Amino acid sequence: MVELDVFGRPGGSGYRVGQRIEEGWVTPGGSSVVRTAGEGFDIGKDVWREGARAKDNERGKGTWKGKKGTVQGKGKDKASVGPLDGLSASDTLLQISAPPHKSTSELRILLGNSASRLKPNSSVHTTRKVASTGDLSLADINESIPNSLALEKAKSRTRVEVDIVLESGTCVQGGWLKGNVNIHVRKNPNKKQNTPILLSKAKVRVVGYEAIPWGNTRCTFYQCTALLSHVAPAWQDVLASPLDKEGWAEAKEGIHVLPFALFLPADGSCGIAKGTLNVHSGVALRYFAMASLRLKDPQTSAESVTHFYRSCEIWPRLSATNLSPAPRPLVSEAAKNVFMGGNGKVRLSATMHRLHWVAGQRCVVHLRVVNESKKTVKGAAIELERTTTVFKPIGGPKGNPDPDPDACETTTMRKIIAASVLVMGQKCTKGHASAKGWWTGVRPGETADFSHHIVVPTDALSVARVRLLEVEHTLNISVSTGGLSSDVEVTLPIRIISFLSLDP
């Protein structure tokens, strides 16, 4: 912040660098005593207090409201924290809001290569933050200290192994992801030092990420995380001692099977799931369920992480009202002269009664053709076109650790994924009780109303952009008089959803 410099030199700006509000820490003006979130204090005539919303408390966020505005930040534990206790390790392996370059690095380390094999002796990097003391002399000191945690799965010998087994590989937001977490705690290989291993921060998480082939870039857009002690009632059976002040407890040796049930909220608090998608080469939406534990050697105080993941599918929960008729139908019109058709035009109008359609469903389009030309309209066609837009992040210049997260290069790929053609049937002829086809075209000077349909592919899915990927679909509707004549064409938008989102 900026404050008045009452002791400044004449001719100066009259301002100086003031104290800062660190995340979760608030220092009243003119004081050097650090107070934690949840306490009220006076600033002039304004009284600021922490908001008491349940959601903010659950997510570890605080909101301070006053006459002059609102300040939001990440809160700390309700217990009082002193200035010397400002070191707190990051409690997550993945950050949903991380920029693409950081998210890519995190996922590469945790997921391994294409065969899920980890690099030997690999580790994950977290940060420890030092709480601000309000001292102006420390204003330019970097308050983040890097911290590295070894991956147990990347070691040749591991003391604790974890596995996650799912009850089902598919889940919809608003439902429960169920399964078992299997933990194998081995004995100390050094029989002379039969010290127990310490466990902490056992978690189950579901992560969704986008993937594009350029630089094998990946970006996390969905993450639902819960402590294993909250979703697995049998977690206490793994511990041989109560938790200490830092949250560590001794582990019981043996194999432990812990049933769990993780609720996936549908309110968007963990992000919005989009379903699975595999288009082109390397362009995909993927999900995985992961179990992880923090380990600590009581003799060396060395910390590490053991984890294991399995692929799954997470779909958004949608209301059936998406299939209701829209207040106004979708309409697209066009008129065009045809080859050797005279001065008259062929007018085409296409109408759909809603925007959303289910993958695998028959999509119906109502057509109206006004033929003012001298030629007969002999055919109609509907094509479903998929447009995939990839947003390739652009890294910042060398030496800049924080490139612009919005800077990107776009690549657009279009492909016809389905088509349906309607051909003019035979005319009524003498001596025949029927004829081939149900549509007889549109003769010169006539106006015809009819319907045509196209079957949406079962694996089609429309995806709104989050960071790296966007998938859109359009219907190209056309009528033709045949021969060398060009088609009269219109375009309608369409959103394709999965039936799982409507009826899980």
C-alpha cells in the first residue's frame, strides 16, 4: 500500500511505500503486531470483520467488509499464529489456477510418461510462505521459500505404497465417487532402526486437465480434493498414535483397505467438469482419481510424497430443461441465383426449435424452400462440422518467470464428422401404386415445407473454452438443383451434450 510520507524531503512526492496485507494476515496501520484472519480491528472509523459465510470458511478464505470496500484473501487456521510461525507448507500437489507452463510441469512429474513411469528420484516442488511482519525494511525481500518433496514411487525401494481402486470409472457432478484406498506400510529395512514412519495429509482428489500436442502442454481445470480422514471412516485404523502439533502420526505396519466415498459438488466450487474428449492427435480432455500421503522419517525429518492414480470420467450435471424448446427458434435464411435458373432466386430457411442436442440423437431441422428459379430443387443435405480451436500459450521472454497467462497463438481445425443427404424421390407414374422416396423436390414456382435430420455421433461433445481448448459444432444445411449449379447454404449453431449429464 501507499501512505503519506510526513517526514519526506521538500519537493518530494509526499508518499512512500506502506505496509502490505499478506494473504491471511492483517496489520493495522501504525502497528507491528500481526493479527490473523477472524479478528476484528479498527481502521479510523471503519470496523473490519471477517465474513462468516460457510463456503468461504470451508475453502479457507476470509472476507473483510467495511465502508471503504472489501478485501479478500486466503485465511489461516482459526488458532492464533504468531509472527515467528509464518512458515506453512503448501497443502496441495496441483493448483487449479496455475498457468499452463506450471500446470504442465506439475502433471508431467506426477503422471509420468505415456506408460505412467516416473523418472528416477523425481520430486515435486512446493513453496513455503513467510508471513509479513509489517517491517518496511523487509519490503523487498522475497517471501517465498522453495521446498522439494521426493516421490516415493520414483525410488527404488519405498516404505509406504498406496493404491486406489474405483467402484466405477464414470461419475457425474452431484454424485459420489466410491472405491478403496489400499495402503501398504512396510517394516523398516534396517532392522537395527525399527522406527515407525510418520503419515500426514492423506488425500483423495479427482483432477481434470486439458491436453494439446504443442509442447505436450497440459492445464488443470477441475480438481476436487478431500482429506482421507473425512471420506474414509476407517482412516484411524492406519494410525498407531494421535496426531502431533504438526499433524503427523505414526503408521501401523501392514496392509490397510479403506473404503471411501468422495462427493463431487455440482455448484462449480471445484470447477466445472466437461466430460471426456479425444479429437485429432494429442487434443483431449482427461481425468484421474489420485490418492496421496505425506511421509516423514522421524530420524532424518526428511519428507516425501507417495501417490497413485487411475483414469476416470467426470461429466457435468445438466438439467433436462436444456432439451426444452427455446423461447425463440433458431433460424437462418439465404437466397441465391442458380446456374441457368433465370433471374429468380432459390430461397432457403432452416429452423431448429432448440440449441442443445444429445450425442447419438437424431437432430431434426425444418426447411422451407421458395423456388423462384426455372430449375427444380432436387436435393437437400445436412453436414455436422466440428471446429476445434487450440490456444497455444506463448512463453514470456527469458528471465521473466511470469509470462502473460492470456498470451497465446490459436490454431483452428475443422472437420465434417457426419452428413445426411436427402434425394428427390420418383414421380407418380401410371400403373404403379407407389414410388421410391418420400420427398419429391421443389418445382419451379413452388414453395415447400419439409423436415430433414442427421444423427449426431455418439462420441461428439461441445466444449466451452477454459484455457487451452474449445470445441464447437455447426450444422451446414444446403439445397441443390443438381448439375453444375452451386448450393444454397445456411448455417445453424448446435451444442452437443452427453446423455450421462442428464440421466446419470
